[in-house]
Amino acid sequence: MIPSDHFTKFYNEVFKFLETQGDDALQAYWLEISRNQERHTLEPFREYGLEGMRDYWEHIRIEENCDLDLELHEDRLELRMNACPSLGKVMDNDAEPMARYCDHCAGWIGPIMDKLGYSLVYDVIDRQKPQCVMQVFKDPDQALEAEKNAKLLMGWPGKASNEPTPDDLKVKKS
């Protein structure tokens, strides 16, 4: 099995290559990741709802040694990534990070939430810092309200997104 620090660097290079092929190629890849993740998430998320989602990300928190906070509320799940190990490893690399590296998370999670009827709000906050906030809502109106507070709202294949500005795309190595 490939170590996670090598995997994230490999992922970064794949994303950069696909980006040279056009946005459609990159989004198609993220959709393929989403279809693969459905095998592990779709049924538990459907059966157990927000609790199943919390359990999944709690497992990821431990497995990937993530500094994240999970809060389960009656109407939503909130995941606050304080220090993303994936982006952190990519930024601590001799190769330049892909400017849109963080988009892959919303790129695979969003389509699953859409299939299940949940509303995802994915705020990357700042592309130069390995942190984000993901909220999954039962009520789409609450999600629309939460989107107003997002600093850098992510979209995904099948959902319109805010276009990033050139400053958003600059990622500095730590």
C-alpha cells in the first residue's frame, strides 16, 4: 500500500495533469472518485443519515490523523478541518501544489449528498491554509443561508460554484 504522504503528492500531480486537459477532465475524475466512494458511503449515509456521516468522518479523523472537529446537530453535521493533513503534505513538497487541490473533496462529496437529498456547504476559507468547513444540511434553505457566510464556497460537478479569483488560486508552500 502506498503511504499517505506519497499518495497525496501523487494525487496532486494527477490533478495538475488533468487540469491541463481541461476542466471537464478534472471534473470527470472527481465524479469517478465520487462513484468509488459511494461503495463505502452511500448506504450508511442513506440508512443512518447525519449520524452515519459523522461516524464515517470520525473513522477518517482517526485513520488519517486529522485535526478536525465534528459536531452533529439535529438539522446538520458540521466538520471543521483545523489542519488538513492532505493539503499540508502537498504544501510540504518540492513540487508546486495544484491551485485547486481542495476542490477534490467537494468534488466527490457533493454528488453523493445530491443523490441523498442533503445540501452541502463546503467552505475552503483560504487556499493557502490547510483548513475548511463542511456543513451538511437536511434543509436546503438553511444551506443557502449558511452559504452567505462562506469565505470561499466550493462547487462540484452538477452544482454551480463561485468562480475563484486569481488570488484564490495562489497556494504558497509552508
